[in-house]
Amino acid sequence: SFGSSLESFVTPGYLDGRVFVLYDDCPCLVYGPVSHDIHAFDERVS
């Protein structure tokens, strides 16, 4: 929520930021909603 500390976690998906970090030595911050039950009939984001 707003005003709280950032959390770090690992996701099994592919993010474009990976390319910038690995090949351009460019730090990257990826943010957005957290998904639940992705690609399932009841998928949602928080």
C-alpha cells in the first residue's frame, strides 16, 4: 500500500527488465499489481 516499504519477490514469468539488466548493465525497477491464479478461470490482480 501507499507509504509502505517496497518488497522483493521472484516471479516465474519473463519481464523485459531482465534484458536491460543482463545485456545493458542498466538497473531496472519493475512494478505493478500482483497476480493471483494467473491463466486460470478465476485469475485476478490485487
